Amino acid sequence: MRKALRLTQHEFATTFQLSLATVRDWEQGRYQPDQAARTLLCVIARDPKAVKRARDVLI
């Protein structure tokens, strides 16, 4: 998904308020996302701009 969005790991982590270490661990198969993270990733996959807009409102 990150690659489909053409983002680096750092950009993806920053854009969606995730830690870089978490993104790396998921991609390297060290850890699996928990239920909340899986839900967020599903929403990002469907409408990343909506997640960005929601994040911007909260900041």
C-alpha cells in the first residue's frame, strides 16, 4: 500500500502519524498490525486523502 501511494517509509509514517519503526516492523514481518492499526490501514487503502484531512483537523 505504501508503495502504491509512492511514499517512503518515513513519509508514510509521518503522513499517517505512525512510528517509522512500526512501519518497518510491519513491512519486514516482525510484527502484525493490531486490530486498530488494521482498521486504519484499510481506511488508508480506500481513501488516503480522507485520513489526511481527518488528521489535519485534529492537529
